[in-house]
Amino acid sequence: MTGRNWKLAHGRELTLGEEGLIMGVLNVTPDSFSDGGRFSSVAEAVAEAETMAAEGAAIIDIGGESTRPGAKSVSLKEEQARILPVIDALAGRPDIILSVDTYREQTARKAVEAGAHIVNDVWGLQREPGIARLAAETGAGLVIMHTGREREKLPDVIADQFAFLRRSLEIARKAGVSDEQIVLDPGFGFAKETAEENLELMARFNELAGLDFPLLVGTSRKRFIGQVTGRDAGERAMGTAATSVILRLAGASVFRVHDVAPNRDAIRMADAILRYKV
């Protein structure tokens, strides 16, 4: 795969395509579906970020509000109180790229000011379009995720991806975000109502190449993996690694995971195979 530079805030960038990159999940929340409450102090969160970086994560994605189905919303003040001290403590590290997992413009703005390089928006700019303006102003990298929540989806899983993400891309371009700042995420598990819908999306993943943007995937520990393997959330590292290989071979560039080491090894094997493909 040929490389493509992903432009980020604070003059940083990442090369996508040549090797699969890991984005480590760091939830500083009490109620995330598989790791809630584990990293409630700044010291615990920073130590986990350092561990993930040592295991091979290029990016640390820091979130202050659970996005699991049925999770309670938190206030701006609470979200920012959870994440900003962690970003502050990690900012400026040459070995870590920081991402903030938020759909709120104000939180994203404060996070980038504190040192975050990427904004990861699970509502694909369609909840608070001001995130696009922020990205244009700061040069922050932007992860635009597909979701089926709070709307009626098209019956075809890929057609719905194209319809939703093209709307998001229009918002980004009207705000002045450059294509080099954007990575797309098909949103595994986000209102994909059944295991079959997620599996079909995975089986047809290569069709998303028609969007002509690098792709990030977040299958880590998701319910559909548990439905296939019979494993509880904390026991899905191997199932997740299997999806990482499948999706890397199908064209994904970035992998948002809780368990860095097994996924790093799995993606390295996939990269080795891709080097033999004509």
C-alpha cells in the first residue's frame, strides 16, 4: 500500500497505508462498556498511555464520556475535567500522538489547545458541525465516524455508509478542512443492530475504498465479536485481533483497540502479507 500523510495539529503528521497503525483506547470514564473505572486518576491514565505506547500504539485516544448504547450523557464540565489533565500530562511527548474522543466543539477546542493532535467525532460532524470549523482553524486531524443512531438507515449497509459519510464530508469541506486532515471510520457497533450487519460491513469493507479516504476501524471488544466467539467483553482480544487482520488486508489503515500488543502482532503479520501482493 502506498503511503498518505495525515496532517495533524501542532505541526505533526502520520504516514498512513504503508503499515497499519494502532490507536490505543484510553477511557477516563466510570461506565465504558469494558474498561470503565480502570483509569479514574490522572496518574493511572498516564501510566496506561505510556504502556500502550511502549507496546506499539502510535496514537492514544482519550475519551471522557462513554459512547456505549444507553450510556448517560455527562456535562461539558465533567467531560473536560476528566480528559484535559490527562492531555496536559502527555502533551509534547515526541513518541505519542494524542486524540480526543468527543463530539462537542468546546471540549475539542480545549483539548487541541491543551495539546491534542486529532479530534475523533463519533457523530461524524452531524451533532456539532463546529468541530469542522475547529479542525480547519487548528489543522487538527479529524476522524469522521459513521453512526446509525437517531435516524433511519438505508437498507444496504454500504449505501448507508456512503450517504452518511458524504454528508459529513460536505460539512468538513464547507468549513475549510483539507482532505489531508481526514480519516473515515465506518463505526462498527454504532447502531449496527445485529452481528450480521457488522459482519456484512466487514465482508464488504473493500467497497469503502470508493470514498477515497484512509479508514480507521474500531471493532475492539465489540458485542458482535462476543456473539460470534461466546466471549465476555474482557476476553475478546483474540477475536478483535482476527478482525484487525481481516480489515487490514481489506484496506484499513488505523486500528482503535484496547489490547495493543496482540493487535500489533496481528497487524504486523497482515502487513508482511501485503508486501507480497502485487
